[in-house]
Amino acid sequence: MYELAGIIRDEVQALIDEGVSYIQIDAPNHTNLADPQQRERMRQASVDLEQAIDEIVAVENASLAGLRRGERTVLAIHLCRGNSRSRWLREGSYEPIAEKLFQGLHVDRFLLEYDSDRAGGFEPLRFIPANKTVVLGLITTKEPRLETQDEILRRIEAASRYVPLERLAISPQCGFASSAPGNLLTMDDQRRKMELVVEIARKVWG
């Protein structure tokens, strides 16, 4: 795993050297350790779950260690729950992984999927350090239904009980096409959802 971390680190450094100021790592497997069914399967396979989380943190940090970056460079990580043809793969609160991942990973920003009840509540955000930002993935990319502003504003307010507004942001829960087939939305559906993100961001953060 550490050999792969070195490859990722070289790629990240190359991006920084090219002047890229925002670099986001996609982590689709970390949420396995939050999913109750996956956790039970791992227990039955005699996997030490706490050790597995520690290893995730160690390898991710190794992939970012010693980077030469400017003050404006932002490193982010997205904790994905599956996103192809509008399917989801993992569910469960971030609680089992929150303390170690949020406090241990050497990133500046966490992008967290919160577009359905499958992700649980915002309570795990209490582990977010005071120098990190959380991007709330409140707008789903899995179905065409357009969320209402009131609905999203209420959820942002709920999240702000754990992380202050100035360290919160909003986004779609994941990409609209994490793989070539994409999700079951039209281009118009996607446009309306992105417009909603912009409208809410302006209303909340100006």
C-alpha cells in the first residue's frame, strides 16, 4: 500500500508544481468501515476494524507527506458511498470512522455525502478540527427530484451546530458521472441542481 501512496504523492506534487491550487482525492472504500453490514462481514473475517481505520489514515497521510505546496494549495478528500447508474453501495453514519479520519487525515477539506438518511446525522461532525472545512453533499446526483431551498437551509443550520457556518460549504453529494454510463438524470436535471447549489451558497455565504 505504501508503494501506491508514493505514486499518488508524486502525482499530487506534479499537480502542485503545475500550479493547481485545489486537489481532491476520491476515497470510495473508506465508507466500508462505516457501513454496519460491511463491518459485520469484516468482523466475521477476523478483521480488526480499528486497526483497519488506523491503516487508512497512515496510508492516506503517507500519500501527502512532505509535499512542497504554497499557502493557497487546498488538499481535500471525498468520502464516497458509490455512484454509478444512480446506485449506492454503502450506508451508515460516519460515527465509526469519524474521530480517527476527521482528526487524523492531513487534509484541509472533507467532502461528505449527506443526501439521504443512509448517511446518518451530523453528530459525527463534532470531530472536525477547528482548522478544517466540511463540504456538505446535500444535493443528490442519484435522482432527478429537485430539493427545496428550505429543506437544504434547514440541514445546513443543523450541521452548523457542530461546525460553524464559515467552515461549511455545499455541493452535490458526488459527481453526476463517476463512470462512463453516468447516473439516471438528464442534462437539464443536472443544470437545475447546480443552479440550486449556487442559489443556496449565495443565500448562506453571500
